[in-house]
Amino acid sequence: MGDGIGGPVIGCLSHNAFELLVTHFRKDNKEEYGKTEKIIIAKIDDPENPQYSEPSLEDLERALKGKFVSCNVQYRDLKTDALVCNVFVQKPPEGF
């Protein structure tokens, strides 16, 4: 897909999936996205906490819950209706 969305992580669902409150969209997105989306992590990039092993649910909650992330959408999994994304932990945008 190549689309981009972002927002705070509102809950972790498993060791590789979380729920995102979508507050930011790239202007050139090709698809429409809901107010909340289930995200399956293809790759995670957190410069403050690099991941080299398979995280547990608790690890993912510590790393992501309440943080602002941007997601580069790879594709939507049609079985689960979840977005498979590369995830980047960021500082929240100004005024967030």
C-alpha cells in the first residue's frame, strides 16, 4: 500500500499486535482508515529500546502503550481486517 497513519497506542492485543487511535494521516494515502485500527507489527523501530527478539505482550505494552507511533502500511490482512505495518515510535507532534 505505502500509506502512512499515526497516533497513540491505546492497547496491546498480543505480542505483535496493538490498537491504534488514528489521529494523523498522510495526505497522499490511497486507502481510507477507521478512527481505530488493529495493527500487526511487521517491523518495529524504537531508537530508545531496540528490539532484537520476539517481544512478549508485557514487553510490547511497556514499549508502546500510550506512545505516539507512525505506521507505514504494508497491506490489510483480509482474514483479521488488521493492518500489517512497519511501526516507528516517535515523539508526539506539537500540541498533541
